[in-house]
Amino acid sequence: MKHNAILTFLQIVAVSGLMLTVGKASADETKIGYVSTEKILRESEPAKAAEARMEAEFSQRRKDLQDFAARIKVTAEKLDKDSPVLAESDRVKRQRELADMDQDFQRKQRAYREDVSQRMNEETTKVSERANKIIKQIAESEKYDVILQDGVYFSPRIDITDKVMKALNK
């Protein structure tokens, strides 16, 4: 969150500086482009392929966690149902087993979330690096003075996101 605020501030400063330059020079002399990183990470073929890899990689673990959660629920319901007729020692033993199961579930769930987050970051980084390489190639070949990524508003006239996605999808 803090990183995004700093990045946005720097973009505003860059745009402000650029506007001063544009004010001094003719608008025809300065070529500005804009790319929506969010759209690339959501809609490009490499992003969709990464999402499919993530689904394949983690679907079994997610199903195992769901099954484990269902077992805990059944065990808890059985304990609630049997509790009035159980001996104190049996009830305490089953409560302890249920607590151990829940603790194990929490640990597995936390590990799962951490692994998914780490892999998502890796996949996002790969797509971003490829996109940035393509953006630089487009900037150099088409003689852009500056290409901005993300922002509150940009005119469709300077948006080259689709051009970047087309090159990225090859």
C-alpha cells in the first residue's frame, strides 16, 4: 500500500515535470504513451497461462484443505452430539483431538496461502518483466519520449496497452 502511494506520487511528479516540458515545446515534439499494467496482468495470454499453471499446481492442495475442514466439522458435530453421554475423560480426549486437528488445519492453511502468494508473485514478476521488455522495445522503435504505467486517468489516444498485449501474446 505504501509502495503504491510512493509510486503514484513519483508518477505525478514525473507527469508534472513532463507537462512543464510540453508547455515549453510543441505537443507534436513530445510523444507520450500509457500502459495499464493491471490490464496486462489480468487479460494477457501469459497472465492467463500463469493463472492456469497456478490452478493446476494448487488445486489438489485446496481440495485436500476443503476435505480436512469438512472432517473437522463432522468431528465437531459428532462431539457436540455425543458430549452429553460421554464420560468426562472421553469428552476431554475428543476435545483435545479436535483442537489438534484444528491447529493442524490452521498450519496447513497458512502454509498453503504463503505458497500460493509466493508463486503468484513469481508468476506476476515473469509477466511484468516480459511486458516491460516489450514496452521498452516499443518505446525505442516508435520513438516515445516517455511511457507511463498505471495512473488515475489517461487519454485513450496515448494508451498503448493493447499494442503491448498483442506483442506479449505472441
